[in-house]
Amino acid sequence: MKKFLIFLIIFISCGANEIVEESITTTSVPETTTTSAPETTTTTTTTTSIMTLEEYVQGWSEKLETYPVLTKDEFDKSIEFFLSYQLSRENSPHTELEIIVDSNNYVCERRTTGTIISAYVNEVHPILLYISETGYNENVDELRIYEHIVTGDYNCYLENSEEGLFLWGPLFFQDNQWWGFIEYEDDYWEQSGEPDVLIRSFAKRVSLGSSIND
């Protein structure tokens, strides 16, 4: 009996020292991948509508600059010169001019043949402005002058040089000096949508000096 009790005690003691391992389940969490949406580039195209001829002419007339009206003496001198060199008149006395532009001396030859070349000028022509403001009506039917259109009248060359400029007219007299028109850069035609029009050149007044051999 004593042997049995001793064995039982030993058996219980050994059982109390057993280690029970728990089964551990490991769950792998998948990595989260972040995908960036591609950047979207938006291109805005500005389209300039093409003007009609009427809109083109009207748009230019709204850009005109304002200058003083000619005096009676200035007008008389201007109109006398103009009437003497119109293409319709024979034996024009002003086939050659000597002018000064930006301190440079030019000799100008009157264009009497070829295609008439026109440009928009950035003011109402002074001769027409005088007629409009004063009601002058003498010889008006003989005048071929447009409100803000000038024509290429003279080819001008620097003295002793082939360099030159194109002189637009009609010429006029104001402030004790003669004036004509020369071409300058203006993007009006491009800004108008590049319409199919004949006049794409633009001119502004320029002093020619106090004498042009008149």
C-alpha cells in the first residue's frame, strides 16, 4: 500500500511539470499598394474668329489716333500739291522729291506705273479731316483720298545708297513741315483672325522736312 501511494505521488508530480505548447496560427497581411492616378494636363486652345470685311474695316476705324485739324493755309498748300500730282494729271511736276526722315536725306521717285498698293493709316487723312470739319466743297469731286487708306506713291532711296523706304501718300503740310506716311508693324490683321482681305499693311505719319522741292 505504501508503494502504491509513493508511485501515485510521483506520477502526479511528473504530470504537473508537462509543458503544453499552443498552436499559434500566423496570418500574413498582404501589403497595400497605392497606385497614383496619372496627371492630366488640360490644354486650352484659344481660337480667334475670322472677321468679315465689314468688321475688319470697322475694327480699324476704332483704332484711329486723333490729330489737330489743318489750318486754312495748311490745307490750301496741301490740296494744291495733291491736285498737281494725282496720277490722272499729265506732266506731274513732283516726280522727284528730296526729303529728310530721321536726319537721313532721301531722294524719292514718283510711282506712275504698276499696281496701286494700299495701306491702312492710323488716322483720318488730314485733308479729309479738314473737309469734314469745315464743310469745304471746292474741287471735292476731283479728290481721290480715302478716310484712312493711303497709297504707295514714292520709292525713296538714301543718297549714295541702295537702302530706302516706301513713302505713302497723299502728302500734306502741317506745322511748317511736310508729312507723308511710312509703314510700321501692327498685328491687327493677325488679331483679326487673318481674314482674306487685300489690305494687310499699316502706315503712320512721318515728317519729311520743311521743304520737298515744291
